[in-house]
Amino acid sequence: MIARNALLTDLYQLTMLQGYYRHAMTETAVFEFFVRKLPESRNFLVAAGLEQVLDFLENLRFSQAEIDWLSTTGYFKTDFLDYLAEMTFTGSVDAMPEGTVFFPNEPILRIIAPFPEAQLVESRVINLLHFQTLIASKAARSVLMAGDKLLVDFGFRRAHGAEAGVLAARASYLAGFSGTATVCAGRQFGIPIYGTMAHSFVQAHDDESDAFLRFAEANPDNVVLLIDTYDTEAGAKKVVALAPKLQAAGIRIKGVRLDSGDLAEHAHNVRKILDEGGLRKVTIFASGGIDEYQLEAFRSRQAPIDGYGIGTYLDTSADAPYMDCAYKLQEYAGVPRRKRSEGKATWPGRKQVYRRFDLDGIMIGDTIAVDDEIFDGKPLLQPVMQNGRQITGMQRSLERIRLETQDQLHTLPGKLKLLTREENYPVVISDALKHLAQRVDEGYS
């Protein structure tokens, strides 16, 4: 499901590579991926997608069929295509672990490799890191608003393609969601899968109670009934009436789902109906246009909802559908490099990010430093790949990443957990890095 195709790149990567090849520009290059600024509605971001990046790099190959097709484009010389046919990724990667909270201008990934290799992978590296980081950052906001409520990714059908839907399930689970409705993601990543029923199942029956009964008999271990096809409260009463019959057959109703209308109001009404009918242990699950802002509103209204299916707004990151991110050259042939374009200037050289915490373990500030500087705090970038192969022992299971992400979110200052944009978290540029930028600029003049 997750593509490894070497042609997942932009044409200009290959035309530049042909230039590098012609002029033997194959010395070591250093590129770093970072986000220039936070989306307007975000106070922090959550790094995600590293696993897929490393898998892509480790398996980077041009197939003969791809080389043959490139030859038909008219852009490339035969000797260059022969060079591509032998290319693999032989470089190193340093990165922030997935689930790390980060802020603008902080590199979350560094690639050190022969120039053509480091250049070729730019487009796919950005593609993978941008999307999962975007979704994980969106999902984390729901996690912070929901507390201990069940959260399920419901967004595959509205995702921008199959790969996006599957990776959105991974990114949201990494950020703290309970699971996904996307079966493929369950199989591929071991994410718990959840599902109920659709309105079509109820509509296909002449009687709503018959629909509930037949679904329960067909799925005795997963009886979650959608009760708002016609009248929500009337549906809840039918569930109460059906419960004794199912109980006699050894079938327990786990929950009911609400998918339309004023979900908080319906939840209060349905909870009362279920409780009065002796179904206090039957949970209420809600879906339908929910995002973190809705979760905040449900909490303020004390809605008795036990779990949520969050779809469209999550898998498209609807309020912030992209990040201003970049993968830029920071060093070539041992010489620091710097982009000075207006509004897009970069800090040169290899860098490290140090994070400081107060005595309660709450984050209080970061320093972006030259890589060989030492500062108080925790260095966030770690070596994860050498000589084109992942470093043994550095791989982490998705479950472990998820738990560590929760630890990260607990260390956020209180104001950064809010949905409104707050003052910027303090990120300081070290004096040595400022001086390095000045020296690079003087060299350009």
C-alpha cells in the first residue's frame, strides 16, 4: 500500500542529477527538513512519517522498466540512465523520533549522502513527512480535548487517495487515537479496528427493530447499533425493548451510535433512555462532522458521549491542510550553505536541537545550535540510519511510539494545549549558529 517507486519525484530532481553527474558533483551533501512557520491554528507540531521515509530510502532502486521509460522522455543521456540504474541510497539519517513535539525552524530530519542521492529523494521525503506530521499534529489536538474518551479514525473515504487514508490512520494512532475504521491500516500497522453499521443496513429493512436484531445476530461480539436513521430517541427506545431478547440469546449490546443532529442534546436524551431501561453499561458513540472544536464544545456541555469517530476534518486536516515546510541544502563538500531568499532564508550547516524542562518535566524552551555545540537539555536529533541501512536497535514499534507521544503531550505547557493560538514557545538560535550564518553570508559577497 505504501509506494516505494523511485519515480515518486519531480522532474527537476532528475535534470539536476544529470547536471551533477556530468560535472562529477558527488561529494557529501547535507539536507535538513523543517517547517518554516506554524499554521495559524497550531501551537505545536508532532513529527511523524520517519518509518516510511527510512523504508523508502533503504529500498530505493530504479527498475529496468522505469529506466526504459525515462529513456523515452528525451531528457536523459544513456550514460546517465546507466548511472541511475545502479543507484541506491548509501547515506546516513539523523532525525527526531516520531511523536516528538517540535516548532518552526527546528530540523526534524537530516540526510547526509552523496549529493545526487540526497537530492533525488527530496520530493518523496517531503511528501511522507509533511502528510503524516500534518495529520498527527491535527489528531493530537483531539486527543488533548477528548481526555480518556475513545477516538477512532473514520476518515478513509474522504482522504485524498488510498495511501493518504492508510497513513492518516497510522498518524492519528501515533498521536493517541484508539484505532481506525480502515481495515487495511489495521492489517498493515497492527492498529485496532473499530466499526459499527451504516444507515443503509437499517434502510434495507422494513422495520428498524428487525435491522437491529439481524445485525446483532450476525455480529454478536460487536453490537453497536446506529439509532438515528429515522428518530434518534425512538431508536434508543427500540434498543431498550430489544435488549432482553438479545440477552436471552447470550448477546450483549455494547453501544449505540449517533451520527446527526445536535449530538450533545441527543446524547443526554439517549443516556437517560438507556439508563432508565437498565442499559447503564451500553456506551454512546458519536460521529458526523466532529473535530477538536466540537470535542471542546461537548466537554463544556458535559455530553455523556463515551467515544467519537472523527473523519473528514482529521484526514484532510481541514482547518490547516498544509504546512510551509522545506528540505534544504545546508552543507556541500564540507562547506556550509545557506539560502538567503527573501522570506525563506535558512540557517546553514548541520544543526542540533536541545530541549529544556522545568523541575516538573514541562518544556520551557529549545535551542537550535550548530551540531557540535553542547547545551543544557535533551538533544532531539538521533542517528537512525548509516550507510543506507537502518541502525539496529533504533526501530520502535508503533505502540511504543504512541505511548511516547502521550508522554510528549504531557510535557507541553498548558497554554500550548489550547485550541486558540497562544504566544510562541521560546526557540532560541545559538550565537555560534548566528555567527556561522554571518560567515557564510560574507563568503557570498
